[in-house]
Amino acid sequence: MDWSAATWWWVLAGALVAAELATGTFYLLMLAVGAGAGAVAGHLGLSLQAQILAAAVVGGGATFAWHRRQGAHPALPASSNPDVNLDVGSRVHISHWRADGTARAAYRGSQWDVKYTGPDAPAAGEHIIRAIETNRLLVERA
């Protein structure tokens, strides 16, 4: 069985996708897109040098574009990232604040320590969870 150059590009793209699934490194997926471009160039009958150039330009360009996008949108810390911690953004009712800006509140069936992180003085009422540090809710006024 004689495989064409395009077949080898598709095998490489599949291996890069498998490696991305195993490691979670999204950059490998961008390189797999480049290998796909090399395969398409092979199907078009372009020379090996043109296939490599297509794979390098598309894969490198996609990797560069993803890197730029990630730099423009840095990830939030896990304690305040609603994609990681589903409690961030939820509401909690605080009935009484201590002088040091802390309180105890019932949330999700248990008592939590609460710390106020807003710009003004804490007051009783509805608050929004902005982050969670260990077993302490960091809240702001709703």
C-alpha cells in the first residue's frame, strides 16, 4: 500500500488532535489545522515544499493568532472565575455585619464566613459573591 503525501498529513493532523485531547494544550489543535492545510495542498497536487509551506503558514498563523487572543483576554484566578467556580455571581443575604467587615451567612445549606470587598461600608441585605477563598465568601453589595 502506497500512501500519498496528503495521507501522511492527515495522519499527522490526527496525531496532533489526539495529543491535544490527552494534554489539553490548545496550541496543538492549531498545529493540527496547519497539518490539515498541508493535506489540502497535497490533494491539490502541490510540491512537498509547498505543502510544508502551507502547513507552516497556516499552523504558525493560527498559533500566533491564538496566542494574541489569549494575551488580550487573560484568565481570571480560579477563586473569582465563574467558569471554574459556579458560586461566583450567586446571591447571598447578609443580615448583620461585624465592625471588621465580616459576617456569617447561610449559603447552600451551611454557615459561611463572609468578608465584604466592596468600595463602600457593608450594610445588611442582598450581596453578590465575587470570589471564594478557602471557606470564606468575598462579597459586594448587589
